[in-house]
Amino acid sequence: MDYFTVKEAGEKWGVTARMVNNYCLAGRIPGAVKKGNLWLVPADAEKPKDGRRKEAKE
């Protein structure tokens, strides 16, 4: 399985590395593993929805 660092995942998803780190800490990225002080995100992982915003009502 291929993995990205949080920096690479952030660039791919258009968010900061800190935001990806927060997603990992909260368990919102399935398959993310921590090796020492480095989070590894699976290459096929989907970007979690941003919980800070509500969906627009139609």
C-alpha cells in the first residue's frame, strides 16, 4: 500500500498539513497510521468533509 505524508496529502486536498494532522488525530482518515511522530495517509484516502461548515439547506 502506498502512503502520503500529511504535507503531501494537504497539497493533494488543498488544505494545510496541520488540518490533515488534525484529521488523523481525530480518526477521520481510515487507514492512517502513525510512525514515530509522522502520520502516514493512504494514497487512496478520500478527503474528510470539513466539520466546521454546515451543508447549505435547499
